[in-house]
Amino acid sequence: MTATQLFLSLGALIVGTALGSALPDPEAPEAQEANVRALLQRQQEAWNGHDLEGFMAGYWKSDDLTFFSGANVTRGWQATLDRYRQHYQSPGTEMGKLEFRNLRIEMLGTDAAFARGEYHLAMASGQTQHGIFTLILRRMPEGWRIVHDHTSPAE
Amino acid sequence: MTATQLFLSLGALIVGTALGSALPDPEAPEAQEANVRALLQRQQEAWNGHDLEGFMAGYWKSDDLTFFSGANVTRGWQATLDRYRQHYQSPGTEMGKLEFRNLRIEMLGTDAAFARGEYHLAMASGQTQHGIFTLILRRMPEGWRIVHDHTSPAE
């Protein structure tokens, strides 16, 4: 370790302590995108197992979560779950099989990211629903979470 | 200046130099949101002056800019300008008077932010168009720029 490396390490330690962050240690840059991608992969698997609570584990469990679907605004984790239940678990509805396509994840600093992509829902009826989404994700003490979802269904 | 403050300042200087960032000096935290808000204010004023190029100055001038309108994807600054021209400056269209409402800006680290809000376009005909949007912004050497826009018009 050179003197400069030592200096940088000590500086980072002091800065980290001074900020008093509740986050665990910083992730290696190559781990960040992989962790965000893994979260969305877990969401897809939960959805396809008809586990809506498991799917919702990817969202920030906060009243400040926001969910834009088309021009409709839903505020808060519970209201977002209720909306999903109404659209996909109430009588006459089904969850279908979810697939994310063309997923692009871009880091915004070390503890935030955004994701763009398409969702495709294949229904038992043979019909499909699809659309595009923008997700904002932040790294929380409990892990990466979606803090804002803007989804636009195709007509 | 205490020894710790000196150490932090020197550390920040070395880290900045090591990263070789092309960004100007970090902005004070209280300046960041104000600068993002000022960018959107300039966009609104440019639009209302029927200055579409001025409005487009708020967007990242890159082929990697993405613009989602409903479920339609436009890629690149030039294609986004062309789309605006077609929708708001071609025969039979008008730009109207733009107003942003309920604008919420949230920082994502020191050099990224996202903004949520509503747009309202009052047309000469008396009709209005409105909808909601999510913007991702990054601080570039040339200033804050929108790198991704997801807009959903109300039906």
C-alpha cells in the first residue's frame, strides 16, 4: 500500500464515520448493478409464483413510495399492494406470467440507480398485457428497494 | 481549520483528482435542488416563449437520452426535438401555455436527482392537456440535464 492509498483509505474511513451512514459497507461497483438486477429477478419469480407480498418486497415499505400507472398516482406501499390485489387477484382477474425485457440498469452514484425496461404479462386466456416502466431504486439498510415506479401500459 | 478538517479537505482533493472527474466543484447541498428547479423553470419559460430549442436545452444532448411518452419510446436528443416539433409546431398544432405543478425534486447522491410532477398545457382553444412525469437528471460538466423523461398524458 502506497502512502497515497493509505491516505485515501483513512480519508474514506473518516468521511464514512463523519456521515454516520446507517448503510452497510459500500458495495463494489460491479456488485451494484448485479444486486439491482437480482432484486428485479426475485420480483419476477415471486410474481410468477403468485406471491404478491414477495413481489412487493422489492418496493420501499414506506408511505413515501410512489407508483405512477399511466396518469394515475398511488402513494404508499400498502396502497400499491392494494392496487395490485385489485388488478390481479380480485375475481375475474389473474396474475399471468411476467417477463421483463430489454432491462437497462444505470447507476446514479453508489446508492441509487434507475432501471428502464418492458414488462410482458402472458395471460391464461392467451392475451398479453405489456408496457414500459421507469424505476428509481435506492440502497437502504435492508438492501436495494424501488422508491418510485412509473409504468405505462401499451394501449 | 482543525487537523481533521484539513485531512478531509486534502482527502477530497486527492479523491477528486484520482477520479479525474470533468465536473466542476461539488455544489453545496442546498444549491443542488435549487439548480434542478431552476432548470425546469427555464424550460417552462422557453416553452411559453415558443422557443423549443431553449426548452430542449434542459435535456442531455446525447443519442442516449430516452423519452418515454405513454408506452412510446423515443431515443436521442434530436429525435426528441423532432417529436416535440411534430406534436406542437406542425400545422394544426400549438404549443399552448405550460405550467408544472406539484413538482417534487429528490436528490440521489450529489450529482443525480429525480423529479416528479404534473404538466398542464392550456391551449388557445380553451382545452387543456395534462399528465404526470418522472424525470431523471444528472449533473454534467455543462450543468444539470434531464437524461430520461417518462411522461404519461391523462386520457
